[in-house]
Amino acid sequence: MRTDILIVGSGVAGLYCALNLPKEKNVVIVTKNKARRSDSYLAQGGICVLRDENDYDSFYEDTLKAGHYENNPDSVHIMIHSSQEVIADLVTFGVRFEKNGEKFTYTREGAHSKPRILFHEDETGKEITSHLLETARNRENITIIENYTMVDLICESNECHGIIGHDENGVYSAVEADYTVLATGGIGGIFEHSTNYKHLTGDAIALALKYGIKLRHIDYIQIHPTTLYTEKEGREFLISESVRGEGAILLNSKGERFVNELLPRDVVANAIFEEMKKEGSKHVWLSLAPIPEEEIKTHFPNIYQHCLDEGYDVTKEPIPVVPSQHYFMGGIDVDRYSKTSMERLFAAGETACNGVHGRNRLASNSLLESLVFAKRAAKRIIEEYTEIKADKEIVIDESKYTNYKEEYKEAVLAAIERERKSNE
């Protein structure tokens, strides 16, 4: 297959990048699972926005403070000042943010000094991603191929010409492109406990390691403080930071509050780990008692129903929660236009690192950062667009990929450990 622009991944970064490319360009999106099974769909809390210019300084400071001042200031500035434009785009795509009359309703989450987060119930990611996906499916120049797994890059002299992958039946093929965008999401699938889908295994990071594509801060991995504790196998269910932003409190086994719930995620997660260690327990408790019952059912209907299905009525009792791997702040090193160190190769979303998040991501900056820099990738691709002359036949040696899943996982984990030790 040959196309103008290839995008690997169907979360908000991949979809929004595609929608910002000209309609005369042929765009192919390949995705490892069903198009809807991206972590973007799972985002509960919301998306940050600059409310007005008076909010800039505190938004900027909140982001840097949460990231332990290891953020790239230029990237943070770009994200904040692009936020209103992105929100306006989403509204034109049909996204329905909560409103009070004609004005947006804003909520607050941990480490934010004031409310600046737009939301749709407790399924903001699903609301945004579903509208982007529907719009992309209706564009004649965009083709979406599901259940297609990338296993390799097609490279020549540090220039990317597409990817090699296979379909759900294990049939290998090449997808050649003038430009390739990696938007493959996080790395949660390589961890035992994660809020991520299990098929998100850091494939783009593994290929970056293979080809010497520059990486940044790959040991910066965020633990979310509150996921529903369960003995069941599978993805951990996230209890959104918005719940604590609206007043929920953390309790130990004695019913005592032990931390300020609105501190940055890493601080709260560490406090929970300490409390669990002190008590010898497998979890702590989250009480939603301070939140009115009606607000729980209208603002957090998905969380309410899921907990009910698991045997907990959050309007009447606290729920057991435990920290889990949640987000990857590091990734493929990109510039402010999402360009990697390899020519014709871009990366956006969680798999990329432009320095916005620093060491620890501020709540609800993930969707915004992904969208802002995905649009900038599309802009730069068009600005520098030139065609590749396809004069070589791609020969696929399937024997090279017999055990690629385990090999790539081990390579990513080993690289994270090396980075961690070098920073000790």
C-alpha cells in the first residue's frame, strides 16, 4: 500500500492530526485494535483550557510546579496559548462540553490553583474521541485500517518511508508514505497494573531504540493515585482526579484522612503507598461523602455505575483504591512541531515527549497537549511537503519478527531501567 501520509494510532493525536491535513492528501490511519480502543477514550476528567489572559500565569505555574520545573517552558507556552483554538475546533466537530446556559462550566483537579477544566460528565475522552473518529470516517481522503500492528519502520539513511506490519490474521505487508506520524499511545501494556489498554505496549519506543531515534525522559512514568482496587485481571478502572477536585477525601483503614487530595499526583500516590506500607494493607479508601448525591450521579455517572457493578454504592460507602501506572511523560523526543530526529517522521500524543509535562503531568493536560501538538505536526508536514520517489521494492523477512512482542517489551523495559539508574 502507498499513501501520502501515514498515521499510526487512532487516539485524539492521530485523528486530530489527520483532520488538520488538506483534503487533497491521501491519509491512512492504521490502528492496532478497534479504532475506539484507544486510551483517549478512557480519559474521564476533562481537558484544560486558558479561561482568559488573567489565567495564563497560574496555568503556566501550575503546569511547571506539577512537573517539578523540568518542563520545556516554550512547549508549555505553546500548549496554553493554543488551547482556546483547540476547544473551538472540538466544538465545531460536535463535542458537547458541560455548560451553564451559554457559558462553559469549569471544574478543578489536583494541583490546579483554580477551575479551568472543561468536561462532559465523566467521559470527556470518549466524547472528544468519538466525534473526531466520526468526522474522520466521513472524510473521503482518510482511510482507517483496524487491527493492523506496526512491527517495523521502513528506513533509509535516517529517513522514514513508512512501516511494516501485519493484520489480525498475521499477514504481513508494507505501508509506504511520504510522511509518517507515530501516535501509538502509552506503554501501560508492559506493566502488571495499569489503567491503559493492554495492547498499548510502547511499540514506537521499541522502534525508536532500534533505529537510534532520539528519546527523552523515558523513565518519567506517572502513577495515578486512585484506581479501583480489585483482585480481577485486566485494566485497572480509573477513579478520576475530578472526584477529588469536587471534594472526595482519602482515608486509611481507621477512617482517618492522611493527605491533601489536591496535591500533584506523584505526591498523593507516594502518600498512599506510605500509608499502605504503614498499615500493611493492599489499598486505602476514597470517600465521596462530601459530594452531593445528585452531583455524583450527574457529573460522575460512569464511575457511579461501574462501582455499583463491582458492589460499591459510592453515595453510601467509601471505595477501595490503589495507585496504578497511568501515563508516560517521556517518549520520542520531538521539537515544537512534533518532528523526531528522523527525517519524514513525526510523533504526537503520549508516545512523544515535547517537554510539556516535565517529571509529572498536571491533571487534564494530556488531551490538550496531544491535540495541540498533533495539529502542529500536520501544519509542519504540509509546510515542508515533498514526495518520495518509490523506486525500491520492499522485501519483508517475516522470520525477523517471530518473537517481536517479547523482544520489544524487554527492550523498552531495559531502556527505562538504564535511564532510571543513570538519573539516580
